[in-house]
Amino acid sequence: MKRFVDQVVVITGAAHGIGEACALRFAEEGAAVACLDLAEEANEGTAVSCRNVGVEALAVMCDVTDDKGVKTAVSTVLKKWGRIDTLVASAGIYTGSPLTDVSRRQWQRTLDVNLTGVFLTNQAVAPVMMAQHSGSIINLSSMAGKTSWPASAEYSASKSGVIGLTRSVAMELAPYGATANAVCPGNTLTDMVRGVAGRVGALDGMTGEEWLQMRANDCPMKRLAEPWEIAGVIAFLASADSRYLTGQAIEVDGGMIMS
Ligand SMILES: NC(=O)c1ccc[n+]([C@@H]2O[C@H](COP(=O)([O-])OP(=O)(O)OC[C@H]3O[C@@H](n4cnc5c(N)ncnc54)[C@H](O)[C@@H]3O)[C@@H](O)[C@H]2O)c1
């Protein structure tokens, strides 16, 4: 399937995990891909992997919390390709600390990356999509945006914020024929979740592997997600098949939250 030929996709957090899986999925389906991330070397690696499947790809060093940096990155993409069809806002962090251990600095950094970063990137691409009268924004929220568990206060707050932000963006884009949706993955096997597993597991006397197994057991499907399974839903939200779907926060969590 090549649904995105002649389209341009911007992906934040493209160096690793879900963002990387999205970059490859869109590349395999024919899109030109702009990879935005702080992790320069790994981000270049994602762009190379995209080029290896025969599409154009750009690695742009970008901190999503930096207003100017986000604007410059979007200008770079527009200078090269002249349009943006899809934004996937995947850059995110998760520290996994109990409430009483969350410093003000940690709280602020999580909100800056996970929520302000989504705001800044949405704000930068929205005028482009309005002018084009087309486009799709897909913001990474989380299962933690709809429910919560211990050691996730600042993360949950940021991810709930992404859902509210996405609804408002969807309302503003709708008259222009562009869409905005949030995706709420369950635990997905990436560096982020492996790192959190070690820390959060230790709070309950478990190894990281034991904690991941416990999370898998909690899931109706009895396993965690692979990044490409999240990327597949994101690609659907960017495709012509979802043109009438906007303002939603879609769980991709093996049935953890059924609503
Ligand atoms: N893995 C999961 O279980 C899971 C579950 C629900 C939601 N999510 C969300 O999905 C998104 C991707 O998560 P992941 O598991 O792929 O994480 P990851 O740690 O594997 O990748 C995140 C990427 O974001 C980049 N990044 C971090 N801060 C940045 C910044 N300030 N500017 C630019 N890039 C930055 C990192 O360098 C990294 O490449 C995140 O928003 C995360 O909260 C993940």
C-alpha cells in the first residue's frame, strides 16, 4: 500500500520508538519524511533508513520546547518541499517518580516537552494546513491521558493536556478540511518504557522485566504493543480513509481501556 506518495510528513521524536516506527511506515508508503529530534545521530539514522526505502528524508535537529527552533524546522521543511500533509507529534519523556519525589523542575520539563512541545508544533503547522485546505495532525497522548496510576503525576497531567489541546486544534482546523486527533497507546516496547520499567518496578521490588510482564498480564491481550502497531493506526489517521474523523483520542492499548 502506498497511500502517501507526493505527501510530506513531519515527525517529532523520530529518532526512537514510536516516532521512528512512524517515519519508516510513512516512508514505506511513499511519503517524504522530515525527522525532528534532539538526538542528532539516531535521528540521522532514521532519515537514512527512510532514504533506503527510496523516499526523500530530512533529519532536522529540533528541541520541541524551543519556539524559535520549531519555527525554523517547519520553515526548513517548507523550503524543501513546499507543503506539510501530516504532523506526528511523538517527542515525549516519562520519568516515573512517586508524587513526593517529583521536583518542580521535573514537573516543568515534562509539561514543556510533552504538552508545550505539542502546542508549539501544532501551532507551527496549522497555518500551513489551513492554507492548503488539507492535512492531518496526530498527537501522541497516552493511556495515561485517560487514566492514571502511581508514579505518573506529571506524565498523566501532560498527556491529559494533549487530549484537550487536540480537541481545540481539531475545532479550528475542521472548517479547512484538516483533522487533528490524539493517539493513546498502552505500554509499547520502546526505550522509554524499558527505562520507566526499571525505575517504577524497583518501587515495588520488581525488576524491569518483571514489571513489564505484570503490565502485559494486566492487558486483555496479555502482551505489550510493538511500535509498528501504533504507527499503523497513526498512518490510518493520516490517510484519506479517515477524512471525517477528527477531535478524537483513540486508545491503542490492547483493550486496557474500553469506552
Ligand atoms: N512507549 C510507550 O509505552 C508509550 C505509551 C503511551 C504514549 N507514549 C508516547 O509516545 C511518544 C513516543 O514515545 P516512545 O516510547 O517512542 O519514546 P522514546 O523515548 O523511545 O522516543 C522519544 C523520542 O523523543 C525525543 N525527544 C525527547 N525530548 C525531545 C525534545 N525536547 N525535542 C525533540 N525530541 C525530543 C527523544 O530523543 C526520542 O527520540 C511519547 O510522547 C510518549 O509519551 C509512549
